Amino acid sequence: MATFNFTDGSLKHQVVPPQTELSQNKYIVRRNIIDCAENNLAAADVAQVIFVPAGTEVLTARVRVITADAAQTINIGTAADDDAFGAGVSGATADAIVGGLIAPVYFAADGYILLTVPSAMSWDTLKVEIVAEMRQANNSY
């Protein structure tokens, strides 16, 4: 098992996604695209795909399959719960939107939305867009 950061420009052919600023009382969308033909992932590998700053509430995260792989499934989650937003969702159909459970998660510390490769699988052709809806949490008015 290895962890790969798809948000900081350290992987080949991986563009650093824009980091839309969070503000109180406004939901924003952060997105990223990962292409496993460029950066292969093996069983149990973890892809850090969207950075989430401390004090943020993530409402949902989902995946849009760009290049399908009929044999692959995807777990979408966080470090605390690797399938919080989708467990074993299919990567078999291009242009399908998968995952996206409405399961708000509060990040007290900096963290990431993660894609985890299920055991006994590997991703070498899958290309997906990951989208997360979030807002800065507010402790007062």
C-alpha cells in the first residue's frame, strides 16, 4: 500500500487543481482529475485527491468516470472512513457519476478526500474527475 498526493504537483502529468478559497456561509466546489494511465495505482493504494483545510465541513464528494475500466471499483472517503462518500462504486461506465452520498464530514485538521483502490484490484486505465462540495465551518454569527 502506498499513498499518492494528486494535489501538489509531485506526480508526473498531474496538474495542481485550483484551490477555491473557502468563506463562511458559502458552499464551494473543489475538483480534481486523476488519470491512472499516467500514474498507476495498485491494490490498497490511496490517492489524496482534494485538499481540505482545517475547519471545513465537506457535504459530499463524488466521482465522474471519464475513462471507464469495466473491472474496477472505487472507494471515496477520508482518512477516518475510506468509503464515507461511496463504497465499491463502479468505474465501468464512462460519464457515470458515482458515489456522492450526502454524509457531511467535519475536518478539524487539514486532510484530504481520498480514493482508495480496493484489495485485489489495480487502476491503470481509469480516469476520473472528483468533485467535493464544502464550506468553512463557523462557530459564531
